[in-house]
Amino acid sequence: MNGDSVSSQPAVDGPEVAWFSALCDDDYEFLGVPDPALRSSWDHCRDIVLGAEAAGYDNVLLPSGYALGIDGVPFAGGIAALTERIRLLLAVRCGEMWPPQLARQLAGLDEMLAGRLTVNIISSDLPGTRLESEPRYARTLEVMELLRALLSGGSVAHHGEFYDLELDAPRIAVDRAASRVAAGLPAAPPFYFGGLSEPAREVAARAADVYLMWPDTMPAVSGIIDDMRSRAARHGRALRFGYRVHVVVRPSEAEARDAAARLLSRLDDAEGEAIRNRSLDAGSHGVSRQGELRDSADTEGYVEDHLW
């Protein structure tokens, strides 16, 4: 495969603070109590993105789920013309996409956003099919390598387990890569990726720019960062890190705890279990780890100070 696959992200002066738009029906006032006014819709999700931009957030996640809400790709195209500064972190379910066409879509979105596109790679199955974890992550790595090369404006000669391709990048990707480099950006938009399993960590070390982590204790997070830095270094690469967490913020600790308790006040155990099991990644290492943290929490739900 031609083209540089090594991360060359520019230095970051400070943390990137991002929000998310509720494309997957997931921001109800009370957990487990659907509210028709807060379901995923163009109007509701548009207002969240515009609100995040007005509030000064750096980026906004556009999540993706096959069964829920609005698809992120057309939403990103619609919201691109309404925003001026905020970056969009578009989640793409790479198992559902043909990589050359996905590269073409992403290049088009990056043009509409004038370089503000970032990409959250999801190691997904095709809807209605099931692929075991190890081959699924092997396919994900191939997709990421193909996307990196095509979005960098290069040609590919790729003969892998899942894709056998020889082709040039589409013209829009070539043009976008040149424009990004001229603006001092990497040729391809950065890839954000997460996963705790062994195959997921290796994919991130080899092909991601930002490694996304779930909430965990401070020692556990420190250990993950050390491990991922070592893995990336073995491939001649460096990673940035993201911490994906919901925050409950109020003027005082007592008010924050009250707000957290209110959020769960209408949730029973059966509905909580149903919510977890509806997730397509309900059996993943990350979801399993969240279960372990819940089991180890104190009577008020705290695993450690401020981790609830």
C-alpha cells in the first residue's frame, strides 16, 4: 500500500473538550424513560451541535447505531453548512461500508467542513451478520489502512484477507489532501478509535491517531495509557488519548450528587439491564469492565472520588 500510514498529527496546545449530539436516542432527562421531545431528530440534534459550538466546545461526536436515530453521514452533511468553527467527530461503522466509497464520502464532508472533520472508527458487523472479534478487528485494520491511504490522496495496492484492491484515490480525496497539507494539517482527517480487548488495542496502536478510553479508576487509566504508548512505539507511532465519560456538573458537590440521583430516580434494575443488553457491543471488554466497576462501587455508586 502506497502512502504514509504513520500518524503525523500536529501538536496540541491543550485538551480537546467535546460534546455529543443525540443521534442514537440517548439523552433523555431520566435514564430509561423515553421522551418523544428528546428522540433523535434533525431539529433536536441540530440544536445540540449549534449549542455546543456557541458554548465553545472544540468537537462534537456524531454517534452511530444501525437501529437508532439518524445516520451520521447525511447529518454531518446537513450540519456542515450551519457551523463555522466546531469540529465534527463522525462515527462510521466500518464493517457496513465499502472503503473506497467511504473515503469518497469522508473527503466530501471534509471539503464541506473546510478541514474540520474527525473520524470515529467503529469496528462493527454488517447488520444481520456476526463476525468473531479477532477477524472483525483484522477487517477494521484493513479498512483504516485503506482509508488512510485514499484520504491522503495516494493509490492503494492492497491484497488482504478481506479486501483485494488496486486503485487510485478519488479526485476529491487528492484535492482535499493537498488542501489540508497546505493549511498545516495532516493529509487525512484523524482517526479516533477505542477498544479494550487485545485485538482492539493492536488496531489502535497500528492505525489510530486518538485512542478513546471508557471511564475507569485513575490507576487503571494510567496503566492503559502506558500500555498503549508502548504498543504504538513498537510500530514507530505516537497516540493521543481521549477519555469518553458523561459528566454531571453543578456548582457544588452536593448539588451534583443530587442531580445524579435524579437522573436515575425512575430507573429500575430490569430496565437498566435491558438498556445494557440492547447495545450491539454488549459483550465487549469495555462493557464488561463497566459492569465490574458497578459491582465494586459503594452504596452510593462511587468507585472512587468523582467516579460514579
